[in-house]
Amino acid sequence: MPWIRRHRSSSASQHRIPGPPRRVLADAFTVAAGIAAAAVAPLAASDFVRGDVDTNGRIEISDPIALLDFFFVGVGRALPCRDAGDANDDGESNISDAVWLLSFLFIGGPPPAAPFPECGADPSPGDRLDCASFPPCASAPTEFERLVAMYGILDTICGTGELGDAGLNLWQPSFEGAMAVDVELSRPHNALSDDAGTIYIADKEAHGIRKITLDGRLHTVAGTNEIGDDGDDPGPAVERRLSNPNGLWVHGDGTIYILDTGNGKVRRVDLAGEMTTLFAVPGGILVGRGLWVSDDEQLAFVAAGDRIWRWTPDEGPEPFSTGYVELGNIAVDPAGRLFVTDRRAHFVYTVDDDGERTPVAGNGFTSGGGSGETALETGLYEPRGIFFHPLGGFFIGEHEGSRVWYVDQNGVIHLFIDGFEEAHSGDGERFDTPGAKLSEVRNVTVAADGSVLITEHDAGFIRIVRRTTE
């Protein structure tokens, strides 16, 4: 992933290994031909950062020099961490690694292989190299420990759940403008925030899109609360019917995109509240949840059933990647890579530009592995939600498993919040207090202020894990 921004200067090239990344991931790691900022963000004594050959907490010109000195001048002199010198992770420490680092530092070559830029374990532990000592990675918190330290109290911000799993349209006129915590939702499927902190909800079986304003009140922004399709002519969003909208995407400025599943269309609601149809999915949508639209509105993806659709203004909607079992949600990382959950296959995939998929989480079963193990060794019970976090990893929400997981940049999975079918507890407590708190997670997203939003439970709740630190 290109976490790198390169600069040029007349001074010596140096790259400090960062502490906690900033919110914008592409800025989280700066290569400076000069001076870069921050200190090592380590894990444990046996972990290391690849490329920091002299173990001084920075990647700079001294590192390839240290390798060349080892090969040609001080042969036999031990390097404190030979793994750190294997820049390309080919299992050998040789001159190609020095060339790799020089290329990275000065001419925009690829970065060192993982673990990089964070401290981490060697993903290829079977090679002949070792890491006897790497002081910069000896004591500071892990990525997941930093994540946990960012958050505090778990709360319900919308939904009462008083009617339970009704499977009905529960909307009442009295709900309009009421406090969101006093409103009954109808199997909501998504909750996302704009940059101002307004939270939008796909209230699926009430056929409406709601918003929670900063005063905690709920308002309808699209749909009439009755199922139907009023065509594609532009008009006020609150006067246009929807049919089981369960996919949602929101731009920072508050522009809303709706996966109008029952009508097989993607709708757009502008800042003036006017709805238009962005495109229709050929053949309709039998089961659809995932929606993502680029900021410039030149690219969109829809995850529906066994395939991903790709849309551009010039080409319209086209099948992009097929052969899934039953897709869940979509996420796009800061590098532009597409990720998707396959609920019934129990996998999370990344999808390349040719539509080819590669598993990144899940073992294809509903059990195995667990917190602290690799994501690919861990069973996920119907993964459905996915969203990237500013630290660099991503959240996964399980439907049947009822849990929220975090996968760090080293591919290790961690339990963030536990759950169990029909569980609903923990309001007012720290999110990591032991016990099952969630049920049947539909999606998990990150709000503008960094808080985590969780759409869960057939009874219909939007939960929030409030961010407490930067």
C-alpha cells in the first residue's frame, strides 16, 4: 500500500518510522530527503521494522551504508537485526537489499516489505535470518493497543428495539424530528457520517433514509416511508418512494448515495435534497448491500449477490468481479484498492483492477484461529461489514458471529467488541468491558470524529463507540 509521500532536498535522505498515524493514511508515512517526523511506533522486543538496518528508529542513508559496510568492509561483524536488512524479504541479506533501500530513498522505488512502516513480526519466519535485537520496537504500544486507547464508552444513539424482530415497517409520523434514541427503526442496514458529524441511516424496511443531526434528533432525508418507485425524474427526495434501501454511501459534504435495492437502482441526493438516479443495475438486485462512490463521482461499485458491478459515466454499469456466494459490504482503502466481504463464503477479499480476488481475512469456516492470530487463519461467521480505520487496518462486522474485529496492517486480527445473537448490552460502559454486547452486525463504519458506528440487531440499533483521544 502506498503509505508514502516523497520529497526532495539537498540534505541527506532520512525517514523516521512513525508513531500513531494521522487520520489521512496517505500522509501517515513521509519519506523526506531531509528530515521526517515522529518516532518508532513499536510492538515487542522481537519485532522490527524492515529497512532500519542500524536500528536507530529511522530509515535513512545510513541503513544501506550499514549493509554495504557489512558486506564489503566488516564481513563477519554481526548486524543486530539481520531481518531488518532483508529489504525485499527474499530470505537473504545481500547487495540487492542495499540497492532496494537506495532506490526507495532517492528515486521513488518500492518501500521495504512488511513489517513496514510499523513494527511487526516477520511474515516469513522460515528464512535463515533472525532479529536478535531491535531496541526501537521494545516497549511502545502495538497498533491494536493504540486503537483501544483511542476509544471509551459504548452507547445506543438510535433505536428502541421495543417491538423486537418484527420484520415490518415500523415508522410512525410522530418519529419525525423526535430524539433518535426514542425512535423505532425497521431493520436498519447502514449508518455513515458526513464531515460535519451528521449520521445517515438506511432504514431498510421503512423504505427511508434518516439522518441524526447534531442535536440528536432524527429526520427523513429520502423516501416517503412507503414502498414503491416513482421513476427517475429529478425531484424532492422526501417525495420519492424507495424499496428496501439497504446500501448507503455518504460523501464528506453530505451528498448521499442510496442502494435502492428493491428498485435495482443507485440514487443520488444532493445538498438541496433533490433525488436523481445515478444508474440502474441491469437485471435488478436480488440481494445487495455494498455501495461505494468516488468523491468525483467518476467511479462506483455495487456488491450484489454473487457479483460486483463497476460503474463509470462513460461505460455505465458492467460486471466487474463474479463468482462470490453472497456479498456483503464494500470498502476502498486510501490506495484505491477494493475490499469486499462475502458473507456466505466467510471470507474478506481484496479485488484487483482485473476483478481477481485474493483473501485477506477468514479461513472459509466459521471457527478457528481467534484474536491475536492471523486474519487468514481465523474463522469469520458471515462477515458483512468492513471499513478502514485511520491507523491503517480495517474493521470487520460479523452477521451471525455478532462480533466486530480489527485487522491490523500486519494481517493480525483482534476482537474489538464481542457479541452473540439477541445480545444488546453495554450502554454506558467501556466498549471492551467483557461480555457480549452486539447482535447480527450489519455494518461498522468510522465517523468524521473517529468514533465507530455499528449497525446491528434485527430489532434495529445504531451503536457508537466514542473516540476519546487523538
